[in-house]
Amino acid sequence: MQFFGRLVNTINNVSNLFSNPYRVKEVPLAEYVAHTLLREENRVILYKNKNAHYWDCLLVNPQSKLVAFRLFQLDNETEAVERFEQYARQLRPFYESSPQPLQLEVLQQLSDCFRNHPHWSLAHVAVETGLLGSFRHNRILSCVNSTECEDGCTPLQLACRKGNMECLCELVECHARLDVTDKNGETVFHYAVRGSNPEIIKLLGKKPSVGLNHLSNRGQTPLHLACQLGKEDVVLALLKCHAKCNVMGTLGYPIHTAVKYSHKGCVRALLEADVNQVQFKDPHYGAAVLHWAKNAEMTRMLIEYGCDVNSVSKTADMALHIMVKRRRFDSAMVLLTHGALANAKGKDGNTPLHLAMKQDHLETIKALIVFGADVEISNEFGETPGLVAARTSKGYDSIIHISTALGHLLKTPDVVDSTSDAKRTYDRLLCLDGGGIRGLVLIQLLIAIEKAAGRPIRELFDWIAGTSTGGILALAVVHGKPVDYLRCLYFRMKDEVFRGSRPYESEPLDEFLKREFGEHTKMTDVQKPKVIVTGTLCDRQPAELHLFRNYKALAMKNKPDVKTTDPFRPLTNPEDQLVWRAARCSGAAPTYFRPIGRFLDGGLLANNPTLDAMTEIHEYNKSLSQKGQSQKVRKLGVVVSLGTGRPPQVPVSSVDVFRPSNPWELAKTVFGAKELGKMVVDCCTDADGPAVDRARAWCEMTDTLYFRFSPLLHSDVMLDEVNDAILVNALWDTQLYICQQQEQFKQLVQELLTR
């Protein structure tokens, strides 16, 4: 029976050897009375079992003579002796510094750490196991700055990697150094960045240290690394600890890294700390931060912080060249709408259009030409963009056609404006239709007229009338806004105003108008040319058309005085009317924006304001005559009406609305009601068709020259469209239309300059 017991015990021990010989186990000391004691060092003892031929290593507790912890049980004497010496040497600081006997779980952690990381210092082991009290032991204190680790990291760096704040506090109090580097040249701050805990950065940054701005072997400071990883909160913590933004790394400054990896929050944090970083240039290309942007959002933000859109790198490239080369259409559009030079020469004398032609990227090609890129500029090899297009571009024919035509059209005609304003006998009227963001079409037409005439639009006309978006543009032109600027402004405005879903918040539009026109500018502050902006008075039924003017309307004789019968409160006089409010009233399109006071969009009653403007001019002149001021009367000689583009006609299957008797008829009724509703709205606000025919007939009867320009668009562009590609295509259609109508444009310019 005794033999059977010993056999079972031996089998269990052998089973343990095969499972995990290093599993720490609590054992009774009485079992080892018959074993041979081979080695003893302080509390660690090595026993040999003669019968089973295995070696046990025990950690005894001097306060308890009954039990001990078996650290391992091995069947190889050489290995057992080596492990015994290691454990005896490395365990001592831990059990000596512990006020209580070490627990089994802690001993297991220590045992595993000794074996898995044989080259670690005791301080590394203390960090790994979290034994805070051991840091005060002299042997562990002596190695708090040790780099005896696989990757050469210090215990402090290991604590940062683990994110153990308690260990960090202990090590800092034990004067662990912050400037020691690992094999990759990284300091504890680099490790803290990877640990993602800003509180660790704050703790380490309490005292000045060169490690805060140390460049690693990869050419990165901790701030570079945080920007690469996109850790905005860590970037903020580093900056609060006075990390330097002007340390040049491999890629450049930290802001170059943040922009390269498209981390917007990090870029904003850096620029809030020092906005001058937008001027920093990288070491390789001498490129500004804007050159590194990879998306429209980043590009827009850098420009808002003052980055120069036309900054040139050492390779002579601007940011626009880079965006075109990288096929970043959205970013290129942001640059173009913020004043990037479309004809600037870069490396090898290539303009952005040369590069777009080589890329054969039609959207970018169209955008560049729409924004004034010249196809006749040669690079250093004598190649024009047109020549490049002939070899590579699928849209070669239309591109060359429009470019050639524009080249002829935009030359100022050989006409001298021989008639001064004082000697003019005829007035010239410009009318601008409504159409939301399609006001871009109006702007493109105005640019063509202005370039062909060689004079600003405001000097070419005596009267300018507009509705909705046309009203905003009319006011902008009268107040001296350059038409090229207005094109850029509209592209920027759409992203600011058309946010969310309809109806849009009014505040962004209000702020936009205040910013452009001034919050306190009055209608009469600029009196030449005369401007008429339509609005719809909606505080009465039926609604009434109202004209905002920058002049005082003259009362006519034999006209009833409406004030005696008018139950409504009086309207604001021009000298008291704010310009931004007039623009806002004209553009308060129902379902898009809320009314402003008692006004809705003027397009409800006069989306094409030509007839209303001519009527106003007729009554104004008639009033002058009645008051004996006939010498001030000037006949209307030229009327120019500009539309926001005509959508393509599409077939409509049904507009029938009836009481349905079955589900199929219900579907037909719903569809018919939708189509009918759209048709009613389109007919009521139609700026072409009958409105144009009537205006032309009115002008013919009065011997007034009439010019109407409104391009046919290939697709229906919504009033609140924000997609740049769709809008560029609409402007491309406009440019093609301008080329097709170049004879009409030449005739118009002739009349404007001589009549």
C-alpha cells in the first residue's frame, strides 16, 4: 500500500513536469525532509528527489516553517542549478522590499518574467509586475535607467508603453531620466505618445527635458510622432509642456507630418499654438504646408489660417500644380476658388493645364479652363496645353474648340469708347435672372462681357436689375466687387450656406451677406449705376412685387396716392435700407430659406426682372418729364438680359390628377400630382420662354436693342447644388455657349462702347 502511494505521487510529479514545470505551487515543507538539500541562498533552496530524479526550487518564508512556494520542478540538474542561481539573485530584492510575504500570483508573474525576459534589469521586472514598493530597494534603484532590454528601452519607457501611471510616478520620484533613448533613438516621450494617455505627458513634462524635443533615428520628435498617429489630445498635451513646433524632422516640421497624414485636429492644434507654421517649408522640396494637403477639407482649413495659395516650392511648383498632378480635383477646386493662379508656370515651365492634359483628367481640365487657364502658353519644351491635349486627351476637339474661340472672343475689340457718360443720350440696362447657385452662370457671362469690353461691368451699364441670386450679384457689381472674385465667392458660399437639409438655417446666409456688403451699408451709399432688386411682399394677399432701389422713386402726377388707402406699415426708404437685407429679401426662396420679415424671394413674381426694370425706367423718365426735368431723361438704348441657364427638356408621362379607384390609379395620381406641382412652379418662375419673348417685343416697339444670353445646360442643376464637378460642367456648358454666341457678344460690346 505504501508503495502504491509513492507510485501515485511520482506519477503526479511527472505529470506536472510535462504540463508546466515552472508553475508556482504552495507545498508543505514536511515533504522535503527526506530530500537532499543541494543549494541554499537566503530564502531560496534547491532540493533533489533521489527516487524520482527531479529537482525542486523552493522559496521559504522564515515566519512559517510549515509551507513554502515551489518555484519550479525540473528533471535536468544543469538547468535546475542555473535557474536556482537566477531566482536566488533576482527574487531577493522583491521579497526583501515587500512588507508581506509575496503571494503565489505575484511569484508566478516574477517567475514568468525572469524566464521570458532573461536580459531585463530588475527595474524592468518591477515595472512589468507592478511591484511599486520594490523601487525603493537599492538594487532596483541602481538600475532605474538601465537599457538592458530587447529594444533598449528603459523601465520608464516600459511603464509608458504599459500606461502604468503609478509606476511612472514612482520612477520619476526615483529620478529616472527622461532623456535616455532606446535602440531607435526614442525617448520616454515617444513611448508616452504611443501610449495615448495625455496625463502621462503632463506628468513627464512637469520638469524641462531635452527628451521632449529629441529626434529619433527616424527623424521624429514626440510631436512629429503624435501628428503622424493623429492623436490630437496628445498633441495638445505636448504643446502645453512646451514641445517645439519648429524642430525639423525627416519629413519636415510636425505640421507637415500632420497634413501629410490628413489629421485635421492635429493641424488645428498646432496652428492655434503658432499660426506662423503655415509658412513653414519642408527640407526636400521647399514646399509650403499647403502643398502637402490631400483633401479639400484640409486645403480649405490651411487657407483659412492664412496659407498663401500661390506659394512656390524649390521645384517652382505651386500647390495647384501638385493637386493637379495627384488628381486631387476637390483640393484643386478649393485652390482655384481662393485665388490660385491658373496660368502659373511650375517645373519645366508647365502650367496646371499642361499637367491636367498629361493626366487626361477632364474634370480638372474643364475647371482650369473655366477659371481662365490659357491653352496657348508654352512650357520650356515649346509645348502648349493644346499640343499635349492632341496627344493624350479624349476631349481634345471640344477643348481646342472652346480655347480657340475664347482666345478670339476675349480680345478687346478695336472699338474706342468715344461717348462719355455726360454726353450719352441712351441708357444701358443689365438684367440678371434668379436661379440660386446657378448665379455662377451669370458670373461667367459677366466675365466674358467684361473681358471682351475691357471695362468693368459697372462702367458699362447705367441700370442694373436683379432677382434673387441675380439681385445679390447686381448689388455686388454696383459695390465694386470684381466678377472674378464673385465666381470664387459663390463656390465658397455654397459650402457655407447650403449645410444640412432644406429649409437651411438663415444665419449663415445672413452672416455671409453682412460680411460681403457690410453690416451698416445703405442702398444709397453707392448711387451709380442705379440698381433695382426685386422682392415679394408676402404680408398681403395677393402678394406684391417690391423694388429695392439705390435712388428715390419719383412720384408721378395723376397717380393715386396709395398711402391714404394702404393698411400696411410703410416700407423702408432707400436711404435707410441696408444693402445686405435687400439682398437677403430678394433671395429668400421658399422651402430653401425662411422669409426675412415680410419679404420672400423676388423670383416668385419676377424671376426674369427685365420687363419690371424697363417699366421702372419708363416711369422714372416719365416722372422727370412731368416735373420739368426732361434734360435728365435718357432713352433706353440697350437691354442685356442674362439667364442662369436652361435645363434640358425631358418628357413627362402624366400630369393627370384624379380620384383613384385602385392601387395602380393611386400611384398614377401621386406621380401626376408631383409632376403637375413641379410644372406649375417651373412655369410661374420661368425666366425664359414668354418672359423673353415679351421683353424682346417691347424693345422692338421702342427701338431698343435687346440681347438675351442664357445657355442650354446638359443637366438640370439644382438651386442648392454643392457638387463642384456638376457646377464646373455647368460653367463648361456656359463657355461653349459663349463661343457659339461670339458674334452676338461682339455686337453687344460694340453697342455698349459706342451707343
